[in-house]
Amino acid sequence: MNMLRASTLILALLSLMLPAGSPCAQAPETVCIQCHGSLQDKLGAPVGLWRTSIHAENDISCNGCHGGDPKDAAYAMSPARGFIGVPSEVDTPGFCGRCHPGVLKDYLSSAHGKALGNGGPTCVTCHGNHDIVKATLSLINEKSCTRCHSFERARIIRDAMQGTEASIQGIGERIGGFQATGVDTERLAKGLFAVRNSFHSLFHEVNVTRVKSESSRINAELAKLDKDLRAIEDARERRKVAGAIVVAGLLAAAFLAHLLRKSFEKR
Amino acid sequence: MSLLKRLYRFVDLRIGVGEITDKELTGYLLPRNINGWYSLGSILLFAFALQVVTGMLLLVYYVPDAEKAFQSVNHIMNGVPYGWLIRLIHAVGSNTMIAVLILHMLSTLAMGSYKSPRELNWVTGFLLFSLVQGISLTGYLAPWSQLSFWATTVATNSVSALPVAGPGMVEFLRGGKLVGPSTLGRFFALHVAFLPLVIGVVIAVHVFLLKRTGISTPPFGKGDTKNAWQGESYRYESHPGGIPFFPDFALHDLSSILIYLAVLFGVVFFWPTMPFTPDAFVPADPFKTPAHIKPEWYFLANYQTLKILPNELLGLTVQGVAMTFLALLPFIDRSPERHPLKRPLFLALVVTGIVLWVGLSVWGHLS
């Protein structure tokens, strides 16, 4: 009887410990994607493009830009529920700038922004409209730029910024690596975020001199972050040396205890 | 007479220290063919004590509040001098302790040491195994990270598959419909107060039973490997002419504990991410489910069993039956033979069980 109770208790305890099921629960798709995703024509094409975008990667869905109600098919495109639809060419920067106000400001003050409405490019000209890619220097390329003008000046700007972008990316990866092992990287991540923002503000700059001087300032900031990261790396190395000494000491002590026991066995 | 000797004589005259030493240390004789596997129990005692000490130290800075828990652990890892070391010893130590516990159980199985009159030793040992898994699970939630939050969500959710009482039990465990601050409070209380106390008591019972039955003789290096106990009356298994516990086997225990520590520190210093995934360093977010949340390695076989079987209730039942079989093994296996090679059916079952467990764990890890 007591054993029955014990086994019942064990079963109950075990049942409390068993992990189960698939932990991964995908967010339900919006009605926009359900409807447009099934369409084969140009009304369905944006869904496929969006799936490859930086917006999809960050869970920014159709309603994030176009408004409307993503949960109610009947009112999904109702202006009463905030549906905006497709912006006109001149409204496009303002459309994107609702979420990217800093970039909008940089764009409007640039040669590109000043040519808005007069044949100048809008955001989607370079960044795409649904297959929006992460803003990197690879967007400044001969094929894209020569649609409107020569690549000469753009090449100089890109070359000046290329090293800085690689540094930002490298430091970002190092911070991410430390963050994934429990290092408090909040201050470093914020520092990099500020540097990256300054750097991105240059993406719409066409003044070569300013790009070069700003790149130097940004590189100096990156050097400070690099120094902090090196300090963490050095501390990690010192820990490993200490660890090696501790482990070797413990193994030597274990061996000594073993030898001592052997001497008692002989006695 | 030196001061030390006078002090010893003072204590001995009053509480008989010399008698205790004779009886429990130098006069406590162990079988001559005792082997290294017998040290695993001492290692486990040490490992549990280490968990208690490091846990107490962590309590100095840990804040069991859903709003502050993650930051407090972050502070321990980065701001408190050697906090990272204490936390890593505690986190890695829980894993190494379970690994040693499994080895201890396997050696007991292989040497037939669970057989009469040691059924209760096995049952209390099995209970300790379950309790240690429970204390590990409740400790998992403490850092309030994405890993903690979602692993606890998944683990507690499985209880809902139990008929009738399941949903109510889940709510009772969580302190609400979902994992939240109430769950942290409950798990924290279980982890730092209730379970350590229960484990301490069961360890005491386990050691008491060991002292009353005596150490079993290993079935190796001797002709007759059958269990000599007939069950007619209580008998302490003594080992006349055996080796003394102190200093001989105590040095063996010390050597084993130092090797255990070397392995533990090896992981702490050279593989500190062993008990963690990157999600362990992201604050819990109930609105964002991470892509791949998996339980600790010792729960992977359970996890995979539940995944491959058609429904969770069947999975729980299969595991419950398997665990009950293991818990009650001394009452099922009544054969007197103890040598593993003279028990082919038993050996085949053990090997199959190990292969199945490892296979399911690897499958669970890769899936």
C-alpha cells in the first residue's frame, strides 16, 4: 500500500517535470497576406517580395505601412480603420518617414531629396518597395546609380564609407557574440547604435568632403568601442589562464591523493 | 602535552570523539574489492553541498521579482566580483550533478546493489533523482530570460494533457493561466526552500539506510556472485578484514571529488555557455516566442518521446510506466544473481534502455 503511494507520488512528480510539445508558435497571418497571398497577379506579387524583406524579418506587416485592419477582412482596406493604400511619388518619402523620421530629414536635405517631384529618386527607387533590403553600402552600386547619373562621385563616397561599415559590422558581431554569453553589452550596444545612426545619416549625403570628415569622426568612436571590447576579450583570456591553473591544480591534487592512498594500501 | 592534544582530550572526555572515529572512520570497514564507482555517492553529497553554498551566495544579489530578476542575474554575471564564477558553478554544477547521479544509478543497476535488502536504498535514490530534476527545473525559471520563460511554459503545459485534473494542475503550478510573476514566486519558493529541504531529508534517509544495511560487496573478482541475504532477519553486511574507510577509501573519495571539481571547473572556464543558449541572455518576453526552445539535455528524451507519440497523454503514460518500472525494479527483479554478465536478459534491457535514452536525446537535440 505504501509502495503504491510512493509510486503514485513518483508518477505525480514526474508528470510535473516532463517537458512537452512544440514550443514554436508562429503568429497568425494577417488577412492582407491570406487574401493577397493567394492571388497570382500583380496584387499577389507584393506578398512574395515582402517575405524576403527586412520588414518581414522584423515583423513589420502590410498594415505597418498601409494601415487598415489586419484582423478583419471586411474592413481591412477601410479608410475608417486607417487604410492609406499606395502613396503618390511625392508622398512616398513622407510615407516611409513616419517610421524613419531621421532618414527622411537626411533625404530631404540631400541632392536626391531636393529633386523630389522633378525626376529625383524617392525611397523606393533605391530601397525597393516591398522587397526592402537592409540599408547597407551595397545599395550604392553602379547598376543602381547609373540609372540616373554617373557612378564616379558615388564610388568615391562608397569607398570612403566602406571601411567604416565593415568596422561597424565587425564590432556589432563581437558585441552580439558577448551578449550571447551573458556579458552586459547594453552600454556598448547603445554606443554602436548611436554610431550606426550617425553613419547611416551619411547614406543620403552627396558631399564628398563631409562624408570623409564624418567617417573619420565615426571611426574614432568605433576605436573606443573596439578598445572596450578588447578589454573584455583580455579578461576572458585571463579567466582561461586562471581556469587552466585551477584545473591543473585540482588534477595534481587528485593524483597526490591517489598516490597517498596507494601508500596506505602497501602498508 | 601539546595544546592540540589537550583540546582533543577535553572534547573526547566529554563526547567520546575517539569512539566515533573508531566506529565511523578507521573501524568502518569496506569490502576489499570495492571499486571507484562507490565514490559516486560521496561526489553527489559534495555536489549537492556545493549547489547549496553557491545558491546561498547567489541569493545575496538575486531578486525574485519578474521585473528585476533578469537584471539581478545580469548584475551577478557582470557587476558582482566573481559573481560570474558563482553563477556558472551553480548552473554547470546542476548539470554535472545530474550526470553523476545517472552514473551512480547505472553502477547500482550494473552491480545489482539495489537487490534485497537494499530496495529502500534504491527507492529513496530514485526519489532523489526525481527531486533533483525538479529542483533543476524550478531553478531554470529564476533568471527570467526568454529561455527560462518559454521552457517553463512548455514544461508546465505538458501537465495539461493529464485527464480531468490536468488543466487545473497547470493553473495551480503557474499560479494563473499563463507563466507570469506568480509562477516565478512559486518556483523560487520550491527551488530555494521546499525542495532543498526535502532533498536534504531524503539524503539523510538514504545515508541512514546505507548505514543500516552496510555497503554491498561488488560482484566482481569473486566466485559466488549471488545475493547471500535470505530475508529471515535483519543483518548488517559487515566486511571483516576489509579496508578502513579512513584513510584508505576517504582518500579515494577525495581523489574522485577533486576529479569531479576539475571537470566542473573545466566546463566553467572553457565551455561557460554549456548550460545556456543565446536566449538565456535575453529578458523574458511573453509576446515573443523564440524559434527553438528545448529543455535541458536530461529532459531531451522525454521531450522527444512526447513529440513522436500521437498525443501528449500517451507520451506521459509511456514515460510514467517506464519510470514506475525503474522505481520499482528491486521488487520486480527478484533474481539473486548480481554479476551483470550472468544476467544476460537484464544486461540486454539496460543496454537497450541506455541506447534508447541516448538516441531519443540526440534526436530531440537535432530535431
